[in-house]
Amino acid sequence: MHICVLGQGYVGLPLAVRAAEAGHTVTGYEPDERRCGALAAGSSYVEDIGSDRLQAVLASGGYTASSDPQDLKGFDVAVITVPTPLTDRAPDLSCVRDAGRVLAQWIEPGATVVLESTTHPGTTRDVLIPLLEEGSGLVAGRDFHVGFSPERIDPGNPDWRLENTPKIVAGLTDDCLRQVKAFYDSVTDVTVPASGLEEAELAKVFENTYRHVNIALVNELSRMAHTLGVDVWHTLELAATKPFGFTKFLPGPGVGGHCLPIDPVYLSHHVKARHGQTFRLIELAQDINESQPDYVVRRLQDSLSRRFRRSVSGARILALGAAYKPGTSDARQSPAVEVTDRLRAMGADVTVVDPYLPVADGGCREIPFTAADGGARLSDYDAVVLLTPHGEFDLARLAAEAPYVLDTRGVMAAAPHIERL
């Protein structure tokens, strides 16, 4: 089939490449001409897709990157994988609407359109379908097929990838569902049919709401445990020995990426705007997790004052990590960036190191402190704050040489000079 994937980011590029590997002819539509040019040259900017893998599907003719909407013509299946950010703390569906308008003019009878972008229940039916029908002059469910299949991409996860992660699929009608399922059966190992579009949309935002709320719970627990003088990390290990009814979540500097800081807001905002009801647990979790970077800064400030009788202002601080999670360059909504921004605003001299982020993108120096560089003396810094535990960081060297470490991820053994959040 001719597959068009609109948006070639962390979600769209893996899907496009996988579809090409499965034997489809794929157009990866990317309106950003700089990114499109990189893809056409065989250079991947998404860690989950190595450049060698991208070059292989380019060479086979199975994949083409394009910024020209006319290349969408004649598609059998089009998948929308565009961002759904927040603007002024409210859901912003402008990219979905833009994609729908661009796509509508190329819909032919029998074609299938699938939305993967995370959003609130009702978006596919109430927002996307009217745009597709208006632009095409066709009727969804009768002349062409429409579905929703929430993305479950976890950047940098070597175990759960697009092809082996169960894929929820939904359709406007039973026939739409069959068409959507047939496509995803060709690129993934397991598909999970949903009874309706809204159920699939709600499942996605609930998955991330579940994580968001539980992370807020352990973040609040870590603050309380610190006040009580209790080791929260050991407490969580003890609780995790229960073989039923408990899932271990870990505290940290906050939540990041596209999903956790954003997806629950789509649900709570929609419920409030449409029905005037508040989703109180989501709002409370949002407050806790958004305040976590400030808590990290306060902990660092208190420790510098207590240990060295000095303030954050003028202190030399080494911040390890800028991405929101280890093993990836994804710094969207990263709490690590918020922590370093706050420290700099307070007058600290902060050096940020992240082996996955180049200087131009992340403002990160490529020295010091990766396992291979052998550079920078850690004793030159007043404090090291470990924000993202990339595997490239030499934690043994850090423990041996740094005068003080605030470990926000609990990956280092506690010691007199090592404080865990």
C-alpha cells in the first residue's frame, strides 16, 4: 500500500520506517524543510531509528521524505502523528487541524485516515472528521475510513519498540476498524481492537494520567520522608517486595517528555470545558510535579548552605543530564532544564553535560564527565546535581571525586557526600 505518515518526529519516523520495512511504499511528510532534508540525506535525528536503518529504506525505495503536500496524493492509508502541545496551559490542536486540512484534498474513496496524536476523547469524531469531510467532499465511514490508534512510543526503550508494543486500534465504523487493524497488523505484532474512538482516546490519556498521578504520589512521599529523616528509596524497595497490589514508581526532579506534563491536562481541561467538572486528582498531581524542580533547587540550596556555608549565587555547579529520561536526546518539557534554568537565575555558574544533546540544541558543553573523556576535575565544582542518569556517566568516578552530589534519581549509594532526593 501507499502509506503517508504526517509528522516525522519521535512517533512518525519509527512508524514510517517500520511500514517501509514491512513492504509498503511510504511517504514521510515533514513540513520542516531542515528536518526533511536531513531525512532525505539519510541522517536520522531520532535515536530509535539509526541512520543506517533509515538509509536502508531510502535505498530500497520504500521510504521517501517530503515537504510537498502533493506527494500525499493517492495514499491508501494516512497516519497523522503531529504534536499536540499546550499553549497558555490549554490544549492546542492546531497541528492536528492543519494536518487534516492538508490531507483532506487528497482523500480518495476507500482510503483510510488514522489519528495517532494524543488528545482528549472526541477529537477524532468532532474535530478531525469534519475537516476531512469538508475538504474532500466525501463522507467518513461511507466513502472513506477513519480511525484512531494511540501512539505508545517510549524513546530510548530498547525492550519495548513500535513493533512489539500492543497497539490499540479503533474505527468510526466496524469496516473502518477492519481497515485500520489490517494496516497495523502489517507493522506490529499485536493489535487490540477498541469498541469505539472515544474509548481508545481515553485509554491513551488515562495511561499517562496513571503514571503522572503515581509519580506525584512518590514525589510528595520523598519530600515527607526527607522531613522525617527516613530513606524513601529503601522504603520503596521494601514496599516493592509485596507481590500483589503494588507497582513501584520512583521520585525524581519532575516529569518530562511530551506525554506526562501534557496528556493529563488534555483530559482535565476537556472535562472542565465541556462539562464544568474538575478532575481534582490530575490538577493536584500537576501542581506537585510542576513544583518538583523548585524542590530540587531548594534541596541543593539548603545543602550548600549547611555543608559549605555558601549560597547558590556564585557557586560552580555541574548538572548531569538535560534530557527528560536516560538514553535519549528528548528534552521536551524536561525538568532537568527547568532545574538548571532556576539555578542560573539565582546566580549559579552551571555547566550542563548531556552526551545526547549537541551544544547548539541543548546549550550543553561536550566536556566534562563522560566515561570516555577523562577530562574535567570534579573537585573544581562546589556541587554536582545528577538529573538524568545516562549510562555514559561514570558514577564510580563521580562518587570518588565530587565534593558533594545531589542524586535526584536514586541511582547512587548514599554516602556522607552523596545525598539522594
